[in-house]
Amino acid sequence: MMNEVLIRNAFKRFMIKMTLNNLMVFSGPVVNGIVISRYLGTDAMAAYQIVLPLVFVVMMFSQIISLGVQNNCAKSLGAGREEDAREYYSAAIVFALPLSLLLVFAVFEWADVIVALLGANGVAANLAFDAAEYLKGFSFGIPLLMILPMQIAVFFLEGRAKCAIRAILAQTAVNIVGAFANAIYFEGGMFGMGLLMTVCYFVSFCIMAEGIRESCIRFVLRPLRRRWILPVLRIGLPSAIDRFYKSTQMFVINRVLLLVAPGAAIAAFADINALNNVFNPIVMGLSATTLTMAGVFTGEHDKNSLDALLRIAIKYSLVATLPVALFTTLAAPQIIGLFVTEEGEAFNAAVRALSIYIWYLPLRAVNNVLQKYYLGINAMKMTYLTSLLDNFLFVCLLSAALGYCFGADGKSPPRTYLQFPKLTTARKRHIAQVMKFAAR
């Protein structure tokens, strides 16, 4: 067993690296949200929100590959089987590339149909053009989006974080400069914003290319074999379901807002989701660290270290997120002011929503850590259960019920978002049950 102090120090170092890495990755989408809201208008921001469920579906496939490879490679390296790690990595690439090309064709060719299905029809038909244009530009980057997260995880496993960080810094810089240039100088609209994401992924891949050639976990061209791809999918699938629930959650809330509120409410919700690109990296850093370390200790059959890891992960989940929640509550008007002026129709709704929503973050962090811990130790039933309750059932049911009863027009407190205090109570009960299971 590793000394608990060593586990804590390793957890903290890896968590900080992963969180900073994710913050760099997601700072671009935050800037995208600010640029779209400020320069392209409320309708463009609402259109951006409409297409997010589909973007999450693409990220779902990417996450299957990334987390499946990360976990299986961690176990293989922990057991001293470097050749197996190469096989998992190679099988994942052979699986991902044809799938991503099919997605490129489908998204580009049927963008108009897709946005109509996502809600850009009827009273929201004015959002259809911007939504379809964004998807067409975004579609070209899907193959790289499928591969890059996996490669970043491999670099971190090999202790070569600098290779990943250089690529991410370049991607972020291109994203930030490109977003403003597209809106102000090139006037590329939503197609330009989508195409910008493709350019960013390509820049990141080019910078990573040298590090990929020097990697010990590298691609070997072989026919796709079930022996290597099935373990990747088996580990990645719970995360895919997690993203599927998130996509469904986003779709349901979008539909509720379209039914009961004006377009400004969709734009306000989009502002909150853009800010999630700041909050999510903290949760992702905690959960990715938990998953990786749980995979290593599981490969070593070290139960005592796993017990220590769970305690440390839950503690740091609260330590990392509670100060963020407090600061965000106090600074909500200033934060939303980055996206929309005080005179904007979405401002008041977004401020009140953010002040309530942010207290969802600490419990979300704990839930995600528990999900990734159970995933790392192959406790699939608990992984599926926590993902279902956390990402789908509570949010969708309460959003639909409260949205129908109270509406969310931005003139009174946006009650669709008042699901979160009630959700917090439900989560406390859920987490208590999960902790009892963990104790057993």
C-alpha cells in the first residue's frame, strides 16, 4: 500500500495539472460564448445553445474513446504490460476514425434537419439558419475532436504533460484571437465560429505530432480486434451514457424554455452553459484524477490505497468547489456582465439563475468523483445508477415540472432554475446511500 500522504500529494499534483489543462482547453469556448453573445446577438447565442445537445453527443463518442484508453492503459502500465497499452491505443484509433468520418458527413449534409429536430422550428424558426451554419463549420473538426482528448490523456499517463500543455496553449490562443477576428473583422457569423473550432483542433494536433512520434504508447496499424477494443468500450460506455444523459438533459431544458419563455431565456441559459466551461474543468480534473489512480490501484489489487483514494477525492472535491461557489454568487452580476450589458434582456434572468445554479457545483463534483471511482474499480452497476440519477432523472423531471408550473420569462425569478436547491436535497440523500455502499 502507498502511504496516504503520498497518495494525497500525488492526487493533488495530478488534479491541479488536469484542472489547469482543462481550463486552458475550455477557456476558448468561454470566449466563444462572450463573442457570440456580445457581437452576434441574442438570437445567435440562443442558436448556439440549441445545437449544444448534438455537440455533447459528439463529445460522448470522444469520451468513450478517451476514458476507455486512459483507464486500460493505466491498468496495463501499472501491471508492467506496456505492449498491451499500445494495443488498446491502436484499436481505439482504428475504431474512432471511420466513426468520426461518418459523423462529419451526417452533420454537414443534414444540418438543417438536425437543428429542426433540436428545436429550431415553429416559434424558434428564426434560430435555424445560425444553428445550421455553426454545425456545418464545426463538423470538419469532428475527427480531431475524437482523437485529441485520448492523446492528451496518454501524454499525462507517460508523464509528458508539457507536450499536451503546449498544444492546448496554442489551441486556446488561436481560439481567442480567431473568435474576435471572425466576429469583428471577417464577419464570418456562426459558420465562422464553427469553422474556428476545426482550425483550433488542427493547430493542436500539429503541435502534438512531434510528441506522438516519441511516445511509448503509439499507434501500430493492425486489424481491429475485439480483444482490445471491447475493454475500451466497456470502460468508456458508462461515460458515454453520462454524456447521453447530459445531452438529453440539455435538450429537455431547451424545449421547456422554448415552450414557456421568450428567446432571452434560452440566451440566459446559454450564458450559464458558457460559464460551465470554467466550472467543469474543476470537476473534470477531480474525476479524471480519481479514475486514473483508481485504475492503477485496481491493476495492483491494492484495496487499502483505493480506500484512501476515495476519502481524499471526496475531501478535495469540497475544498476545490465550495470557494468557487461562494465567489460566483457574490460576483454574479459582474460575471454575467461579460456576456451581456445590464440593459440586455437576458441580464437579470442570467444573474439570478447563476446565483442559484452555482451551489449545484460541490455536490456535482462529489457525484462525479464517485462515478469515476466506481468506473475505475469496474463497479459498473453503481456507475450506471449514479450517472442516471445525477445527469438525467433529477434535472429533467424537475425542469419539466417547474418550467410548466412557473415558467421562466426573466421578469420574475427564473423558476426553471429553482430545480437546483431541490435537486441538492435529492442529491444529499442519493450520496448518503452511495457512501453506505462504499463503506461496505
